[in-house]
Amino acid sequence: MDLKLLKTFVVLSKNKNYTRTADELGYAQSSISAQIQQLEQELNTKCDISFVIKHFHRIIEWL
């Protein structure tokens, strides 16, 4: 698994916004969407960004 995908997921969860995430990481917004889709394919699951955004701090504490 590419750690870049996980980093993108974490930054997206923190920023709660694809555009801000793209700006922070220096990617196009479409690249952020593509990376999340690739992560979903690799994990064989849907990454529920809204759930992660809502519970971000609890998830980070758990990790």
C-alpha cells in the first residue's frame, strides 16, 4: 500500500475539504479524489469521509 494514499486520507479528514487538502498537499483536487478512490479499491471498502470527519479526534486518539 502506498503511504501517500493514507497521508491524503488523514489530511482530508483533518481539513474536511477536498480543495484545502489539495492545496496543502500540492495536488489537484481531482488527484485527491482519485487517491481516495484508489485507497478504497486497495482496502476493498468505501472510505466514509463524513464519518471520519465527524469523529476525527477520537480516531486519532485511538490510533
